[in-house]
Amino acid sequence: MKPTGKKRVIAFFTLVLALALFLQACSGSSGNGKPGGEDAGTATAGGNQKAVELTFATHWVGEDGKAGIVQKIVDDFNAKYGENARVVIDAIPDDDVYQDKMKTNLATGSLPDIFTFYYNPVESLRYYSSGKLLDLVPYMNEEWKRNTNPDTLAAGQYEGQTLAVPLDQMITPFFYNKELFEQAGISSFPETWDGMIEAAEALKSRGIHALAMGTGENAWSAMLLYSYIVSSIGGPDVMKKGLDDPAYAEAAQILKNLFNYAPNDAVGATYQQYASHFINERAAIIVNGPWMISEFPEELRGKIGVGTSPAAPGGKGKQGALISGIGWMMAAKKQDDPLRAEYSARFIEFFTHPDNAKQIFLESGEVFESTNYTVDESEVDPISREILGKLREAGQTYDYFEGMTSSAVKIEFPASLSALVLDQLTPEKFAENLRNANMQ
Amino acid sequence: MRSFRHKTSILLFLLPAVVIFIVYYLYPVGFLVYTSFMKWDSITPMEYVGWANYRRLAEDGVFHLALRNTLLWGLAGVFLHIPMAMLVAMILSRKIAGWKWFRSIFFMPNLISTLALAMLWQFIYNGEFGLLNEVLRLVGLESWQRNWLGNLDTAFPALIAHWIFYIGYYMVIFMAHISTIDPSLYESSQIDGAGIFQQERHITLPLMKPAVAVAVLLVLTDTLKNFEAPFLLTNGGPANQTMVMSLHIYNRMVSYQYGYADTLALMLVAIGAFMVIAVRMLFREKEERGG
């Protein structure tokens, strides 16, 4: 039957509506990833002025040791600049998930206004060369320059631009439980890897796991331990020379031996699982950074000692060395709107101001690499004080493996490590897998 | 003229759906095909590398493991998960005492997020303080204790086992279909002396065929997409023994190997298409085959 005129009109307008909705949905994306284009995120502040709303994506939220101070810094910034700019936290609690999300955001051109990324000579170049980061040089006034360590700032510089500012100095000592050591008759932290095995045997005989580590997620603590072993054998510059050094295979054998003294769930254990062994005093040693201090319960803090790298026989690394390098970098997305660009830069300056950097250190133990500030030792918790003391005494500092290799190696490491521990790989094949991943 | 107008009207009404299909399906698949011939980190320009990504598939041991595990998971879904759902659906459709309560109990896990379930099972399987090892100790089977998710032999079965018993979703699908079967068929078979098993075998099962076809298709496509559980429980370990296709694609993506990741994704699309065609052919109605 031929459609009536009325039905044809209804059909026509239904079709137009469907197409209109479709086209509107398709036009929703823009350069800053927000619907509506560059004016998005502009809120009305007091009176008739419009304040720009900037998104600060961070994983320093929730239970993280820096969550409180980071929120305070954001609140203080908003209080100071609220008429012109307001920063809103986009919380992404998990460290690994956060890093993966930033990589995806970089690829899709949807970076948040302000964000952080882990410094890595290989991976950081992807951010710098993308052309999507804001050059901070035009915004660096005299005060900002005065407060900043120029040597460290070099890590964020690319082709004459300053595209990111280093935040924390990543120091990752050995935390050990002095009370568990005493129970096992160990008087001091081992100074050689053979001494570490002997200490582990003594602890094992007392039913105590020596090392809290696992192969789950990115095998963080095991990776740091591996970094110490590799560097103690190959020297502090070994990781700057690629993955061909025999130290990598030799270190893999030592690491595999040390897994015999890890808890039964070590293969596949996530950070939460193996850290809980240390926090609940089932394991005596963990390699991690000062951000872990906030996780220690009060009754444990007095028992914590800080250990440094053992030496390897004939190795080029020195006993007493510590892993120390640039950790997180802070950057801003390149903006067309000058107001958004200016206040993104201002937030970075505010976040890294000596007063705020000092507060972050006092509350979380994180040392800010790029910013000049002084701290009265009496204000510092004993564990952080001991870490800084060991750092001053350290004859060498080491790099950490994940910070010197590509994302592909970071993903390969836990898979190959679990295979190594389960006797599926030889140490040589383990090192070869890492080399092959590095070439992908 | 009338036929032309009629056809034009049909085409115009189909146009939005076709445009959406092209934009959100054909174009992305076409993009996958295109980038599968490229080396691309998503930031710098693409570099044409010909068949290199496909050659890499042949040599990539992790891909072989991921493919094997993905297909095994699908087979477990088809030959374990669905039959269990069918069995429970047939029993509960008999309206046994408390059947509504059982139906809710079986369906409840499907309401819980995969994240919560994964965390729960991590603690059940944990090799140091897990519930499973504790139960084994209590019943005198200490020799069976192990690090379930960290053991090469048990990691993958343990991963599947955490999901295989959550049959509520398909159970509900089957129960809904069984409820549409004419009760007079059961009544007349009862008059003829058929027992419960005979009724289920000769009436319920044959008439459930359309629902089974749908369930098989859904479970296969679900297992192809499976990501959360392997990511949360094992992250593909130990030694890639629990790696699945979607997780392998994700790992390549976050390693800035988008060209190879897209090649893997294309393989997944092809496998999915093959599965859909295979299931449709397998469950094709006798009437269609009879012509």
C-alpha cells in the first residue's frame, strides 16, 4: 500500500532526527579530548569572570602516602588562583594502570591538562617528540628558575624546550626488619651477595622468609633487586650500555637463587601480596622506595633498618651503593588557549615550589630532585633520615632496570622472571629474552 | 515507479544503520588491515613493513600460547560451562522445592564485578595463605597444596575454574526458553509412560536447540574478548602460561607496538568471524537444509 502523505512526513523527520543525532555524536571529539572543543572546562568563578578548569590526572590518591598532601596542594592552588583557574584531580589509583593510561592518552591525543610520567631515557622521548607537550620555558620566571636545580632540569629538556619537570628522586634502598634479623642471629645487613644467601638461610631456619618479592604485575621489588645485582657486577654504568653485558645473565642466576627464600606465593604475587608479607613481619627484607614508609604501621616503624647494595665478588659495583635517579616527571599538555597554557605551567611551578616540595618530603619521604629546599633533620622521620644518610655515604648510585629500558622490556621482565624461577629458562636465555624485547 | 519509491524508502531507513556499521565496524577493521602492514608506535608516522608483522606471528611463541588458551577457554565454555547451565536450568524448570531461591543463588555471582571476583579468587588460590590450601590442610591433603596461580600446571585450569561455575547467565537464558515449551508435550509423554529423563532427552533437549545455538555463540565471543580475569588474576603468567589474545594485544599496545597489536587484533576478528560462521552452520535448521 502506498504510504500516505502524513506518514511520509513523519518518516522524513524521523530520518532527519536520526542523522542529526548521529552527526552530533560524531562531532563530539576535539583536540583536548573534551566535547565542545577548547572552551570545554571553563567554569564560572565568582562574579562575571570565567575560570579555566584544568584536569590533573594522578595516581597519588586514595591510600597513597602522598594523597593528602597532593590534595592540599591542589586546594591551595585553587584558593590562590581560583578567580582564573581551578585544578580538578582525575584519580587513577593504580600506578601501572596510570602509566598505561597516559601512554594511551598520548597515542590518542587526549592527554589531561597536567599529568606525570615515569622518567626513562627511552620512553620519555616518545612524550617529548610527540609535539603534544607544553613548552614551559616562556613561563619560567626568575623565582621558578632560582628554585630549580638546572642539572636535573636537563632530563625534561628537548630541542631547546623544557617539556617536563623532574619531581622525585627515586631512591630505593633495602628495608629490613631488625627484629627478625636479631631472631635469626644476623647482626648487620649483608655486605655481599654470598652474605645475603647466608642471612636468608638463617632466616629460613627460623621460619622467616628472607625477601618479600613476587613476579606479578611488573615484579617491582624483584626488578629493583635485579638492578642492584646487575650493577654490583657490571658497575654503575652497566645499564647505560644496553643489555649485552654478561652481568645480566650472571645477575639472573643470583636472583633465581634468592627466590628460594621468598614466600611460597612469590611466583605471581602482586605488590599488595608480597608487601603484606613484609608489613606483617613474615618476610624480613623488601626493596622499595620511601613512599612505602607511610604504609608501615607504627609498631613496625621502630624495627625498620635501611640497607644498601651488597657487593659481588670481582664486581665493578661498590658495597653501600644505592639506586637513585629521577622518578616521576610532571608535564602539561600543549594548549591553544593561552590562559589554559599559563595556568597549567603555574600549577607545575606551584606543585614544585620549595615549600610544597618540602611538605611532600616530610609527609611521604619523597625527595624532590629538581627543587632546592632545606629541611631541619629534626623534622624528618628516622627512616627517611637514615635513607638520606646512606645516600650521602654511598660511594656509587645505580640506575634501576625499568627506568633504563623500553616498555616492551618492562612487560617481558615478569614473564621471563617467572619462567626463570620455575626452571623454564636458563639465566642466559632470560637475558636474551630481555635483549630481544628491547629490540622490538 | 512505485517499486522505485518503495525501495528508496527502504534504503533511506537503512542508511543510518549502514553508516553506523561502516563507521564503527568496517572502517576500524579496514584500519586494522592497513596498520597490520605497518610498523607504528602511534606517535611517529607509520612505516610500511610489508608482511613482517604476519611473519612475526608465526615466530611469536606468546601468540601461539595466547591463541591456544583462548581457544581452550572457548571449548571449556562450550563443553563444560553451557552443559552445566543446561543441566541446572532443566532441574530448576521442574519447579523443585526452593527453585526460585536456587535460581537467585546461581545468578548472584553474575551481578558481582569481575574485579571483585578476581580479588576473591586471588585470596582463595594464594599459595601462602589461600583458602583452598587451608581447606586441603584441614582434610589431610597437604600434599596437594601449591601456589595455584603460580604453578605451570595449575595456573590455567585455576583461571578457568574461577569462571566455569558461574553459570547463572546462561541458566537464565535456558530457563526462559524451556518455559516456552508447550506443557502438553510433557503431559502426553507422561501418559505414554515416559519418565523424567526420557522427557528431558526427547522433548526438552531437542527444543532447546535454538537457545543452545545462541548460548554457544555468546560464550565463544565472550571468551574471545576475555581480558579482565587473566589481567587481574595472573597477568598472563606464570611464564605466559595463562596468556590470552586480548591481553597479548594489550601488552603490545602499551609497548607502543601498534602495528603488531593491530595484526593480532585482526587475527582475533578473523577467529571470531570463523566461529560465528561455524556455529551458524552447525545449528542450521533441518528445514533450511531440506530446501
